[in-house]
Amino acid sequence: MADDALVRLSGLSKRFVKGQETITIFDRLDLAIPAGDFVAVMGPSGSGKTTLLNLLGGIDRADEGEIQIAGQRIDQLAESELARFRAAHVGFIFQFYNLMPMLTAAQNVELPLLLTKLGRQQRKSHVATALEVVNLGDRAKHYPREMSGGQQQRVAIARAIVSDPQLLLCDEPTGDLDRATADEILATLQTLNRELGKTIVMVTHDPAAAKFARRTLHLDKGRFVDAADLAA
């Protein structure tokens, strides 16, 4: 594996128990993602795509194996340590924005910073910068209901990057958007990757979305396979 890996999975196993049945999602999965990479993860429903993101983000725990992010074994962290690590190093972008409807764009973006020791003016400055990055500096005082779906997703992206994380985890970030708006969001992610050096792992079912990434990984039955194998 590459020495410059920001993300490294080694021998990762994950199982779910459903009634009397044990379902294996991953069985000794290995993966290395270099810093500055933009990876699209594709695969059929049930192949483990969202589970992979949840494991990388520390939302879910593996049954076996190691998960290393930025040199830190997150599988060894206690819940409180994991929450602090996540707040500092990982940003999440979801399909349905998950904005608080009673908060303005700026207030939504500020939410992750409330977990930090930053003062009010520092938080305000970080929020303004994040909104400018996604070209929404003029919508800071608008509420989600006053914005389009694409604008709401850009607010969600600003919230994900406001604490300057190294890793962005995106779960179908354009799944609820029309093609033109989706392409705008994907171009924003591409800019974050190419100009700001963010490492991005994006789950998508959309081949057009995957083309914005630097490379595509295909998950099938809990393992990574070549696209040629899928077509066979």
C-alpha cells in the first residue's frame, strides 16, 4: 500500500445479525486512499457502500481489522475521543442535506464549530469563508426554505468543510438533484479536491457523477472488483 495513504483499511470485517442469520458485509477488506485523492465508490444495493462510509467516519464499528485515518487508529478510540477526532478531521455530506430548518445558512454552517474552542468572531470568520468557497456568501442569512435544493446542498458542503477537515465522506450527494444542479455540486467537490487538497470518498450510483472523481472503485458482495469483472 502507498506510504502517503490518508485512509488505510487492513483486514476489515463487518457483520450484521438479522434474526438467526449472520450477514457478512466485509470479510478482511483492504484499502488505501492517498491524501488528495477523490474516489467514487459504486456498486449494487447491499454491496456495503454506505457501511464503508460509516466505518470510515467512525459512525459504525468494525468487528475485526484496522481503520487508520491521518495516522490515527480510529478503531481504537473511545466514543468521546472518536467524536473529537471526527469533528476535527472528517466532514460528512449526505443526500438529503440534513439542514436545521429554523436556522439560517450561516447558523447551519456554524454548528460543527460549536464543538470547538473557537470564539464567536473566529467562528463567524470560518463560516463566512466556507460560504464563500461554495459561492453562497450572499445567502448567509437565508433559511433553507428560501433556497433551492442545490443551494441547500452547497450549504451542507460549507458545513462539512467549515472545520477544515482532511477527509470528506459523501453519501449520494447529488441523488436528490437534477442533472445540471448535480453537476454544479460535483464541480464544487472537484474544486475542493484539486484546489484545497481535500481527500474525498463519494458513494454514488450515478456513472456521470463518478466521472468527476479521480478514480472509481466498484464494490460487489463486500469486496472491490474490477469494472471488467462486473461486465463479465
